[in-house]
Amino acid sequence: MTTSKHRAAVLDGFNRPLRMTEVATPAPGPCEVRVRVRAIALNPFDRIVQTLGGLVTPWVAFPAVLGSDVAGEVVAVGDQCRRIQVGDRVLGLALGADRAGNRAAEGAFQEQVILRETCCCRLPAEVTLTQAAVLPLALATAASGLFLRNQLGLDPNPASAHVGYPTAPKGSVVVWGGATSVGSVAIQLARAAGYRVLSTASPHNHALLVGLGAAAVEDYREPRAVARLLEAAAGTTIAGVLAIGVGSGRACLQLAAGRNPRPKVAMASMPCPLDSAPIGPQIGWRLATLPRLAGGMAIQALRAGILRVPTSAIWGTALVDDPLGAATFGTFAEAALRDGRLQLVPEPLIAGSRLEDIPEAMETLRRGVSARKVVVQLG
């Protein structure tokens, strides 16, 4: 019997280049689907796992396939699948390098990927697969930070009295870093849940965030950004603060300290960037960067304690084994994409059409993009 195969970008060990090779195509297990990959979106975390996984994801089993964001067509479904069918066009959260999955078959950087049905969202006909690929990890991270009990613990279900917001919002939510992929989705999720959203971005992205539902947007580089956001929140309770992006934690702690009771700050933020670590010798980079990282985290924890601001660190896939995961992908996202409550942002930036283009596409992301998501299309 001939074993079906497909191509994948395989990682054989931490701090090594990706290797393009053929791998066996597995059958989906119970509650799993197999998807023909048409678009892969890249995240800074992909490079961090590749170069520094021994520090941040030591559990990863090799050979591994990285990548979290994928969109394509379902070609097979496992037993007990009820919602997703063969032929459906879906976006999905891939878990190849995550503790929840941790197997090559579930990584996005390949031609066919195994996904959990609960982590898939069927797409309206008008949504392209390239557009759809920008959403999965950002959606999971934003929902985890906003709604999980050990994060901000906000109510994801708007009561009818709050549908007419801004006249009767549940409270204000601050999303620092609103033009990031996570921030742009968080604005929409919080808005859909009935909260008044305040955010930050560079001035050229202000109109974008207002279009997504932010009631006020400030330039994060302005010295008075924190004070102006507190003014914008006047008359409402600040229900929580999301700190998104490198270095955002300090400003968010200052903002939270400006209110009593102190709102919680959920952080998807590091004191310094980690995606610049080289592939190969890293002694110089580590000597220069890791003390800054450790020192920055210690100072941030000390500052939070002095200011009496509760904090938490967001892990983007934490909702996978929580009922919130299925509710976010299978209930909210499917309906919200159809009725327009959820826009697919940021815009994709096409950076290749082959698996071989992934390393250079990761370099494009590392060099920096604004309100864009780097995507590799596959034929």
C-alpha cells in the first residue's frame, strides 16, 4: 500500500534552519480535520521558537513543523466531527509547536495540516483564504487575554442593554498596541462584547482603529497618551487593560495605577524584542539581550507590586482546552465574519508562494511591518 506524502518545512532542532522535505500525510483522528494549506501567516513567535525554543518552548518534539496561522480546504475529517465537513473552506489555529499539540502533523508550515475541529472557523464565500490566514493566532490570543478567568476575565456575551453602546457600555477596555494583529482583533472582540474600547497606535493607523470600533485612539509615543486615555475613560469603569507589543507594559501599569480600584493588566509584551536572535552562534546576542530581558521583567514585576496593579502574562493558545476556544472559533467567529462584526485585519502582505519562501518571509516580518500581516500563499 502506497503511503501518501506531502511537502513540509521541517525543523530538526532548535537554532537550525528549516529543511524542506516530504513527510507522510496522516489521517485525522477523532475530532480532527485535515486541511489542504493555501495560505500561511507568520508571527514573530515562529522565529523565536526556531532560534530560542530551548529557552521558551523546551517541550517541542523533533522533527517539528512550526506555524500557527493557516487557511485552506478540508480534505478529510475524523470520527466525531460534527460541524466541519470535507470541502469546507476554513481558517484554523495550528498547534504543532504548542504543548496542546506538539507534533509535526499539526504545524502550519506544510502542504497539509491536521487541525482540531474546535480550532477551525468556516469562511463565508466572499472571504479569501489569504485574508483568512491573518486571523487564527491573533483571535486566540485576544480572546484568551480578554475573557479567560485567569486573564482579564471579561464577559464575552453582551446583554441586550449593551448592544447600543456607547450609550450603555459595560465599562472601558484599554488595548495598548491596537494596530498589531492581536490588538486589532482585541478591539473588535471587546467592542462586540459590549465594552467601550480605548486604544493606541501610530497616527497613520488611528482611522483604522476607529473603524474597528475604538472610541478613542492615542499616539503611544506621546508623553500624555496615558493621561489622555484616562480622560477618555472618565465616567466609566476600566474593566481591564491589554498590553500588546514590546515595551507596552510600563505605560499600561502607569495607566492602571491611575484608577481605583486598579484594573488588571494582561500582557502579551516583552521588555525587549526576542525575534532578532540569529540562527547559528548566539553567544554575543545572548550576552547582550538576555540580561536586558531578565532585568526588564524584574523591574516590571517590582513596579507592578509598588503600584499595586494586578498583572498576568497571556499565552495565546491557552483557550484551546477551555470552552472559550470552541465558542470563539466555532460560534462567534463564524457568525461575526458573516455579519461584519469581525473584520480580517491587518491586511495581508504577500511574501512568497512556496514553502521555500518562509525563511525570507520571516526576515520581512523581523525587519518590521505596520498594520500588515506577512503571508505566504501556496498554490
